[in-house]
Amino acid sequence: MLVIAAVLVGGLALWLWPRAARKGLIPWLGRLGLLAATQVMILGVILVAANNNFGFYSSWNDLLGQSEGEQILEAGHSSGRPASLVVTGKTDASLKGGRERAGEVQSVRFRGFSSGLVTDGFVYLPPQYFQAAHRHERFPVVVALTGYPGVARNLITGLHIPRTVSDDIIAGRIKPTIYVMVRPSVVPGRDTNCTDVPGGPQALTFFNQDLPMAVSSTYRATDQPGGWGAVGDSTGGYCALKFAMTNPLRYGAGAGLSADYFARQDGQTGDLYAGSERYKKSNDLTWRLQHMPAPPVSLLVTSSKKGEDNYEPTLKFAAAAKAPTTVSKLIRDEGGHNFKTWRAEYPEAIQWLDKQLPAQR
């Protein structure tokens, strides 16, 4: 629509220009208005194309800095214990069939009792979850994370994860799996990099303890050791690898697409380590592989020889792995830190994760 509007406005400007090519204030203002309208339309096309490619914003609220879902730090409650997960509705994810054929995406709200953090997200339930023949079975779980400052809906509308998972299950390419889709930032306006900040938000605790407890209390999720996986892009990729490396009893596999291997500190993160160099090193994933006991997990990392600045760090991270940790690499000749690359990588990561996780039982 923007492209069509830009063409029409450009054509209108050409048609009206001879009439505006006169002397006087009003024709001068007319020429200025035609130039401004043309430039605004062209700029709009460029900005929307860039946003579609990189996934910076998924809604007007997100663009304008307004609340996009609920993300708050709550004080303790003295009376009663609220639910750790509340289903708030269903979400259209363009699945090919009803829930017993293609599965269902539910909108949910997570409440963390250990961290005190609350955030919104989505849960994809496979078709077998609703079939009578599988009503007593528990399913493996994968936590999928956006980058920063993306919102969880990007995983549905931009990266099409539920539809990809559903199609793979229907075709028999992967086993039935629950997918939990969230953003890595569980604090409004702050990129915590899934880190337990000393004296601040306990983001890693939320993902390693609260979120699994909430999902398991509501859905038939597997309780097998290493029965969960994680996948994410950019900041979410760093988090996915971090979950597996710090909580291998829960997360047996992690896939990081275009991931960093350490938590960058900047104006959006604030001080993540309270000035502790030792704590900072413990959040450097390559350093952990080099200096700490190797966890029994499978990891997948992706990069491109051209177009990404994490290529050399990816090779260094993979080279640092030692048994029982295994690191698989997906290296492309060309790519980028954008949705186009991730749309190509997510289907491969989803099938890779399927091979690492145990079947439902």
C-alpha cells in the first residue's frame, strides 16, 4: 500500500508541478508541499521495508514506546498464591487446520515467584496435545526468544515459528513439541541479557526456574532431564545458549542464531554485574567453555562469513567446547543480522532441536 501511495504521490507531483512553477508565495508553498509529500512517502516505504527486514517494531505501541503487554516487577502478596501462568486467549498464527490437526497458539501471562517478574508470551500446543490417543502423554518443550527490543509476537508474525513447527509435525519431520514464545527482556525498557543483575532484576532466574515451573504447572510438559530446549536470534540467541549452559538439567539443547557470546553493556542494559569482573566473566559463554566444567548439552550456533560481525567469535566459541558439550555450526557464505536470514535458519534449528530432545512419554 505504501509503495502504491508513493507512486501515486510522485505522479501527482509531476502532474501538478507545471501549475506550481509560477512566481509568488502560494506557488512556492505548493512546490514545497509537493516535495515534502513525495519525500515523506518514499521515506515511509524505506523505513517500513527496513523494519520488516530487521524486526525492530511489531506494532504502533512498540514504535511509540508504549506498553506492549504486561511486564512489571511485582511486590510480594501476603494473601493467597496467584497462578504462575494464566491463559488470556487464543492467537491466530495461520495454522493449517483445527487444533486437533494443526495445534493451537494460546496467549499467556507468566508470573515468576522466585524472580518476582511478570511478562506476556505465547504457547504453541501441538495437535497431539488435543487428541484422545495422546491425552496422558507429556511433551518436550522449546523456549523461543526474540532479539531486543523485539516483542514475542514477532516470533509468530515475522518468523512464523508456530506455522513452521505445525507443518513439520503434520509432515512427520519432527515429533510433537510445545513451543513457548517470549521476549528476552522481562523488564520494560531494559535489556537484561537474561542476567541475574546483582541488586536488580533476576532475569536468568525467571527463565531457568519460574518459566519452566509455570509451564509445567499448566501443560503436560516433559519432566525428563534435559527434555527442554531453547532457540533465539540475536540477544535471544545468547539467552538460549546461556539457559542450556547454566541449567543443563532442564535445557538439554540450545540454538543461538546470530548470537553474541557475552552480554554487552550499554545504555539499554545498565550495569549488569555491579562492577564484578568475576561475575562478568561467568556471563561470557566462551569463557565458561574454556574455564568451567563442561555441561552435558548440545548447542547450535549460526553465522555468515559475510554480513555478520559474530563470525570469528562463533568459530572461537565452537572451538572452545569440550566433551560432554557438543557444538554444531551452521555457517552461511552470506547473510545478515536480520529476519531474512533468520527465516531461513529457524526451520533448520527447529529440526536440529528435535533430534536433541527426547520424545513425549
